[in-house]
Amino acid sequence: MQNLLMRKRGVVIGLTLLGLLAASLIFMFTTSRVEARPMRLVIIGPEGQRFSGSYVADGVTNSVSALAPATISLRARDVAFEFEREGGDAEFRVAMFVGDKCRTSTTSDKRKGVRGVLRYSSDRETYWAAGF
């Protein structure tokens, strides 16, 4: 009797492992891989306007402190950014390019900074930007 229970247990474990293997193979072949694309964040303001902030590219955070105008070039699938001008009230703009196409260009319009996001998968792309 105990031998029969051990055999049944082995069969159940084997079938469970086989099912998990099949599920992972199906997931692996039906989920398309999206390649990172060349992107640019172009920060525009009065010549010499200091700004700071950060951007997150595919989960990696990068801090920035620089003078406008400035361009940040990267390769990524997902990008989020937040840049703030330091002093002054002149227009401060951040444009996001994917390849040569501008996806969004937003001004702070008297607010202190601009933030935005771009995300894409194999079947869609979403992006937005706004002053804060």
C-alpha cells in the first residue's frame, strides 16, 4: 500500500513539473521581447539656466545637474523624467525624442519644472509630459 502511495506521489509531482515547464515555454514564446530604442531628452531654457533632476531608464535612476540647453542621449524601453529649473522664471522646456521623432515637448510655463514618461511594448506606446 505504501509503495502505491509513493508511486502516485511521484506521478503527481512529475505531472506538476511537466505542467510548469509547458506553461513557462508557452509564456516564453508568446511574450515578445521589445528592444531598447535610441531616445533623447532635450532640455531647453535660457542659455546657462541651471537645472537639476533625474530620469529613470529601464529601472535605472540617473541624477542630472547641468546648464541649459542640454541633451541626454540614451537607449531604453521605458523612461520617466523630472527636471526642475533652479531660479528664474523664464520658459523651461523638455522634449522627448524616440529616434528622430518628437513624442512630446512640454514647457514649465511659469511652474518650476517638467516631468514625463514614455513606455512601450510590442503592441503600444504611451507617453505624457506636464509642468509641475
